[in-house]
Amino acid sequence: MAGATQENDFTIEQLGPCKVPSPIELSHTHGDFRANYVKDTSYVRNSVNFYEDMDKTDDLTSNNLMQKAGPREMIYFDPVHVNAAICTCGGLCPGLNDVIRAIVNCLYRRYGVHRITGFRFGYKGFLNEYSFDTIPLTPDTVDTIHKIGGSFLGTSRGGGNRVQDIVDCLERLNINQLYVIGGDGSQRGSYDIACEIERRKLKCAVVGIPKTVDNDLEFIDRSFGFETAVEKATEAVRSVHMEAHSQINGIGLVKLMGRESGFIAMATALASHETNFCLIPEIPFELDGPNGFLEHLGRRLEKRHHAVIVVAEGAGQELLNSTNQTDDSGNKKLADIGTFLKDRINEHFAAKGVHINLKYIDPSYQVRASVTNANDSIYCERLGNNAVHAAMAGKTKCVVGLVHDKYVYLPIKMVTRKRNIVDPESSIWRDTLDATGQPILMVNNMQSAIEHMEKMSRGTAKKAE
């Protein structure tokens, strides 16, 4: 992105002035072996790239400045009166339990908040008809949950549109801090909840920890769990490569997560060093014809006698019949590109009389339920801590994320307005092509490819650098 646009507004909303001294004893100066408080006037620039033809005016406004995350010297809530709630929404992702644990420990041990409630199974846990019990959360309760995958609180899709009922529950239980760990749909729900809270003139902070294993949230460097997902996906690729390499014309096909963006597939191809074709939603491909995927796959088998293919779940959807259905979160249900490719590859080489041995792996749910690796665990810990610092300072309608390797607070409306996608002309996709050896495009009609990319770029703003 060449520069900040006028439509950006990174202003963080406050419930009111901060008048309560923080129980966290930090410092204002350097050299005393104590970390410093963070001021609301500390920022990170969104646009850091500089181009010869860009406006050289340094934009020091809310269009470009993101508020730094961290503990404030003065806070809004008196810890004695805080009644906090946590929920996890949407699909599973590595790190959910790490974030829950971090929030509970920071509230309890750093701020002295002892009333923390876990709502089970996402937004549905707030609704009367489901009758799900809540879970009182303490450091002892969550002490070892980071050692297991999934969500300690349980999760579900849907329910976020029941705003009135959810706020009724919050008001009835006197909740004044709500932490929502979920993806863009869940965070849009949390924004609507915060707006209803504001309409009722309640003092309840709503802070999100954005979760999307696809790593497609705008502005944020990476989402938690992404590195673990790539690590586990790379293990699957290495296994299927060994199978393919050991067979006559062996083909390994691995389907990975990535509904609208191919970040996991791309990173896995780069990390594995054994992927020959990486198919992602942003780059169109055709199956047949002289420049189609099947022709290039045949050439690969003739030359090396084995091949490994990584495909993102949202790739090639234009080749399949649409289901025209949505899940409870409102996401379009995708047709299965993995089984489709498996069948078409087998049919193609059978028709040509070429013997192949194809192995197909879909490790998606195994990946989603994994325990985090060390780096993701660190990331989750710091995200949870900074979410608590935001809520205690009375910040609301915001999420915490990493931008340019700095933790910042971002308005929910900004991070959920569009999804990030892989830029087909970026350096990282160029390196992916170098790693796989695949053609730049596997299409016979360049105009249709251009139309595909224009369609993908609509509704997205930021592209991968």
C-alpha cells in the first residue's frame, strides 16, 4: 500500500476518562530496570513504505497512526469492580487456550481482578435457550490448558446476530469487560454488541483478539496460530512427498486451509522445499489445454517421475459447481477442490494410459486442533496481556494485533472491512514460484486471468509485501 488513504481512521474509542491509578508498578524513565507505561499518544505508523512518486507529506493523523498497546499509568476501571467475560467463537485455531490463559492470568495476577467468567461455545453461550453453564476462571483453572489443542471454553459458529439477547445477558450478569476471541465475522458481531452496549449507556469494554488461521486480516502482520498451522502443514507435505517419491509416477496432493487467501498454502510451499505446484484462490488456473495445470503436471512427471501439489481450499472454485449455501457464520460453503482435483488427475492420466499413484491428504482439522509451537505461544501470551491492558484502560470496539512487529490497538471496523490477499506481483509470491518451479500462470486465456484477479482485488485493500 503506497500510503495512507483518507478512509482510514485508527481512532480508538474510550468509555471515559482514566482516573484510577494502575496497580501495575512500572516506570516513566529508562535505566531503572523496569518497563515503562505506554501513553495514548504513542503510535505506530501504518504506512512505512516510501515510493518516489508518492506524496512526501508525512501523515501524522488518525489516518496513519495506530495507538500502541500496553499498560497505562491511569486506568478506567477499578479492578475491584471488574466482572470480566471471555468467549471463543468460530472455527478452531492453534493458540485459543494460550490466549484464554494469558487474559485470565493478566487480569487476576497483574490487576487483581478475581471475577472472570468463561462463556461456553461462543456467542451461543450467552443465549438462554442453550442453557450452557458458565465456567469461573482463575489461574488454577487455566494453568495447563495451553498444553492441549482446541478451545477450553468450546466454540461454535453463529449467534452473533442475537445482539439484544447477548447484551441482555451481559447486563443481567453485570459484566463490564468482554473479550471475544474470534475471526472477522465474530469481531463484526462484537462491534454490534459494543454499539448496543453504548446505546443502552452501559459501561462495558469490548475488546477482540482476532483469530483467523488463514492470516487474512487487514493491517495485521500475522494472526495467532498461523505459524503453527504452517509447521503442521509442512509435516503433511513432507510425508506425502516421501510417498510420491517412492512410487511410480507418484503424486502427492495436500489440501490446506485458505478460503479466500492462500497464505498458508504459500508459506507451506516455501517452508517444505518439496512442493511443485501451489494453487491458491488469488491465482487462476485451468485444468485442460496446452498451458493448463494437467499438461504441466504431465511434464513434471515425465521429467522427475513424481510431483507434490498443495492446494488452498478456496482455489479453483470457478471450476466447480457452487453449493450456494452458507454456514452459521455466514461464510459461503466451498465445493471440495481437493477431491475434485484428485478425481480429475486420475481421470486425465487414465485416459492417456499413464500409470500414476496418487495420495491425497486433507490435514485441515488436525492442523486447526494443534497445540501451538513456541513462537505462537509467545505471541498469544502477549496478545492476551495487551487485550487486558486495553480493557482496563476503558478502550472498546477494538482489537489487539501486531503491525510492523509492534503491538497496537485497531478499531474493529477497520480490521473487518476487507480481507487481505496474496499479491500475485509481490516478492513473496515470486519466491514461491521460484521454490516450486511452476509457471507464472497456468491458463490458456489471459483475459480471463485478468478478470479473475480484478475480481479478487475488489473488496481488499492491503496486499502482502
